Amino acid sequence: APQLGSAKRRLQVSLALAGKESIAKMHYAVRRLLKIVCSHFKGVVLFIDDLQWSDAATLDLLKSIVLDGEIPRLLIVGAYREDEVPDHHPLALHTRELEEMNVSITKIKIGNLSVNYAIPLVAEALGMDDDDSKVKSLAETIHRKTEGNPFFILMFLRSLYDEKLLQYNFGAMKWTWDEDAVNSKIVTENVASVLVNKMNRLQEETQRMLMVASCLGSNFRKSAVVEVMKNISRSEMRSSMRSVSSTAATMESSSLLSSDLTNSSAVRS
């Protein structure tokens, strides 16, 4: 038994060392790739979004890249949600560690948009001129209701489109809206409310499928949902899943709103 315990400890140490060696090799390979890429360009920007969800392994790799002084002309830009990164968060800990090593880190806090920036955002989403007085009026109303939050500006526009308060006028070849209806519309206060409102607009059968699926966990087999619901066919299931995927895509990418609206006007015209 003592020999077995000793062998087990040696095996654990050996596996740990092998794991660290593999990680070191992977870090070296990534850094070498970046050296080759960056040496062929005047400058390379590596943008990483949603760093608030990054794990320790990802942050260790980033630290390895940052500390490699032989990678030329590389700018690393990271974005994260400040309210989701407390002092004990891995990102905060890694950032402080790099700063203590005299690594230069520039922090830029991005707040809500001013009305002057909200106007071109709305104009671009609609494919219209930002000098148009009606666009300015619409943008000012939306800015007042959303306080300039870019995500809510685009989602508010999308909700106007979904509720047919924003429609494409074939005769005028541009988007039109009822200013009184826009003024009276209540804006949602958080992402959860936006998602709930969008789900409420799904077909009743799709909503029921979501309720069943939510009880099965984050991963589930379509056949399990079909079995529970009994009266839904596989083709209906696929149709419902497409509706849900479309809703999720809208939530994940606010740029989808802009492409949807501009593409709609292009196709209809």
C-alpha cells in the first residue's frame, strides 16, 4: 500500500508537469504565430470582446503575449462590462499584476452616447441622411427614452419595426413612422425585459416548446422535447427552433438590427 501511494503521487506530479509543459508549448506557438503575422504588417490590432467571461487560462495566454517583447507592432484591445468585473475577478487580478510589472495599460471608460452621436446611429440603421429633420427628431426622442444606451437605442428601433410603428414607404422610398406613437411607446429598462417582450411575440406553440426545453437544461435532445409535447412534429420543432434562433441572434448582435432594416428597404425598393 505505501508503494501504491507513492506511485500515485509520482503519477500526479508527472501529469501536472506534463500539463504545464503543454500549456507552455501552446503559449510559445501562439506567440510565434503572432511574431510572424505582425512582422508582415505595419501594425496589427488584436481585439478581444467580453473579457468579463474570460477564464484564467485565457488570461494567462494574454499575459504571455503582452510580456513577450519580441512581438512587433501589436496592439491588444480588450472590452469588458465594468459592472461584471469586481476587484476579485480574474481579469482585475491579471490587470493589477501586469501594472505592477510596469506594463502600460490604457483604460477607456465608454459611457452612453450623447444625442449628437445617437443621430448618426439611428440614421445609419435606417439608411437615411442624418441631416433629415425627421430622423433628428426620431433620434432625439429615442435618446431621451434610452438615455443614450447604444444597445437600447437599437433594440428600441427594432421594437418599433416589429410592432409596425416603423414601416417602409414604397412611394417615398424611405422609412416612415408616427411620431406620436413613438413618443407614447414605453422603453424597456433592461435586457431581460427586452428578451421577455420578444418571446411574448413568438407563436404560442414556440413559447410552449421553450417552456419544455427550459426544464430539460441548457443542453437537450430535440427528440426529448417532441416526446414531452407529443402533439408537435419534428418539422414544427425545427420551425420553432428557427424562430428562437432568430430572436437569440437579435439579442446577441445589435448590428443585426441595422442590416435587417437597411436590407429590408433595399429589397422592397
